Amino acid sequence: MSYSIIGSGGVGVALAGQFVRSGITVGIANRRGPDSITSIAKKLGDKVVPLSLQDALKADVIILAIPFWSHRDVAKALPTWQGKVVIDVTNAYGVPLSDLDNQLSSAIVAKALPGAHLVKAFNHLPAGVLAQDPAIAGGHRVIFVSGDDESAVATVTALVRRLGYAPVSLGTLAQGGQLVQARDKSWAPLIFQDLFKREA
Ligand SMILES: NC(=O)c1ccc[n+]([C@@H]2O[C@H](COP(=O)([O-])OP(=O)(O)OC[C@H]3O[C@@H](n4cnc5c(N)ncnc54)[C@H](OP(=O)(O)O)[C@@H]3O)[C@@H](O)[C@H]2O)c1
């Protein structure tokens, strides 16, 4: 299974750090190209591989750590999304519901990536918290996971666990969306809830 992170900002770097901590190789890409990520990757360790967007999109599991509307540009960069597992970390905070046809933001992203299996995860915590060691005080920091495809959810759940977090399923995108997605200028109830489980 190969992994890549699109976005080398706060969230992308935080998650890349967790891959390093867990000894899992991950590609990372942004808009400006791999040279702009070299120094970050060097700091994080050799498990982080700076890539072009095109190369990063070859991974089996792609983590979208980009501003919400940027998903439209990334969507265009692959001729087909068939079979890709995409982890949507975006938050459409402040996006008027009318711009989303009153749908959940994950539904908009899923629609833009036909054939991909979208799973929502890692979006409920600030980047600074995501960067911290997820194992503390004998417990593991909770990451909420929601998605419509059972196999993709299982893949992401296994990754979340390998990264040292405790995955907690919120059901489908529609179910989980009510709990962890931003709606216009309000945050869903589980956003910012920094929870721990004794057993992952
Ligand atoms: N910050 C948080 O605490 C936090 C927590 C949870 C979720 N989120 C959500 O996570 C997402 C990322 O947040 P962030 O704070 O990490 O953002 P950020 O610091 O602004 O970084 C965004 C990254 O996305 C890249 N990017 C933008 N458009 C792209 C495109 N078309 N193709 C490839 N790369 C593109 C940028 O590339 P360049 O560097 O080349 O410009 C940049 O590296 C947002 O949707 C945010 O709402 C944020």
C-alpha cells in the first residue's frame, strides 16, 4: 500500500511527521513542486519523499490536506480516480451552504473525484495537535473515520491505527458529516474534541 499527502502546510507536515514516527514511507506534494518541500522533508526524515503532484497521485491512498476549494484543481490532475482511497482532511469552514448546494462538503469532494472512495478523517483537530505524539498517558488520541465504502474505511482505519491513533467510526459520510464537518460558519459538535482511548 502506498501513501501520499497533497499539501505541505500545517496539516500535511503534521501528518507527514506521524508517518515518520511510525516508520511508514509517504510521498508529499504541493502546488509549487518537490523542490519547495525538500527542506521540510529533510527535517522530518527520509521516510518523507517530496514528489510532483502527478507522482503523488499515483499512491493507493491519497490524503487531501489542501484548502477545501483546491480539491477541484487536484481532481483535474488525474484522468481517473477509479479505485483510489482518498482521505479528505479539508474543512469547508466559512463556505456558504449555497455554494455547496446545501450538501456536506465531503459530498462535494466525492462528486469531484468520480470512482474514488472518499473517507473523512483527521479534520477535527488543529494541525498543532495532529503533530503531537498520539500516544499519551497509556491511551491513544482519537481520530474519527467516516466513509461509504467498507473496504476503504477498513484501509483508513488500519492506517490511523498504524499511525498510533485510536480510530473511532462515525458511520457513513452522511452520518459522520453531521458530527465532524464544518457547515458555513459553524463547527460540528465533535470538531476540536481532543479525546483519548485507553485501547486503540
Ligand atoms: N490548520 C489546521 O489546524 C487544520 C486542521 C484540520 C483540518 N484542516 C483543513 O486541512 C486543509 C489544509 O489546511 P492547512 O492549514 O494545512 O493549509 P495550508 O497551511 O494553507 O496548506 C495548504 C497546502 O495545500 C497546498 N495546495 C493548495 N492547493 C493545491 C493544489 N491545487 N494542488 C496541490 N497542493 C495544493 C498548498 O501548496 P503550496 O504550499 O504550494 O501553496 C499548501 O502546501 C484545509 O482544508 C483545512 O481546512 C486544517
